[in-house]
Amino acid sequence: MVKPIDTRQLIGQLAAQIEEIATRQGRIPYRTGQLQKSITSQVLSDTEAVVGSNLFYARFVHDGTGIYGPLQRKITPRRKKALYWKDAAHPVKSVRGQKPQPFLAEAVEEFARVGPAPAIIDRFGRDVADAIALELQRQGLEVKRG
């Protein structure tokens, strides 16, 4: 008899694995360590979980800003004639922005390459791991077991 799978627990463990991959040393830009500490995973339902940060600047680091970000244009002042920040050579009329550092997207890609952790396979079985790999492939990500 096949034992039913606690999908909420499975989703939680998969999200936790992606969180662990995302927060590995050197993956997230490190100035104060707050961004790395803020990465968490949370189960939303039996079929959904989220891995991310509640810091307002996390999206800017991940997706980039200025010409490198979603708007693809230089950062310019809105109300004044120049931008200002400490130690800048003033006046600054515009800046190019920050290149994206997609640490979460890279973590998901790495997860897709390596597949579920051995502990997840041991707990839920090879069939479940294969079904996860198949779904990732359907979404355009390839799981390779080394």
C-alpha cells in the first residue's frame, strides 16, 4: 500500500533547500550581511511556497537598477538638479545604476540542476523526486543528477 505524501511538508522542504542554496557563502552580495540574513522560505499552501526577503532593497540588488534594471534608463534626480550621496564627486546629474545580482534565480537554477536533496528523496521516495524533475523540465529547467 502506497502511503500518502504530506505535500505541504514536501513543499516546505523543497523551499528550504532553495533557501539554503541561495544563502550559501558568496552567492549574495555582502556588505552588512542583512540581505543574506533576511532570506527565508515560507509555505503558503499544499502546492505553493515562497523564498525571498522582506528588505526593500532586495529586489534592486537582485534585478538591478538604472540601465541594468527593468526600466533600462539612467537614474536622474526627480526634484533637484543633481543626485547626492556622501563622498560622491558633485554635482552628479545621473548614474548608470547597479548590475543585477540574481542570487535567487541562480539558486533555483542550481536546484533544478541537482534536484531534491538526498534527505528529501529518502523521506518521500525516488518517484516523487523524479516527478519534481519532470515538472521542472516542463517549466524549462533541466535536472541533472551527477
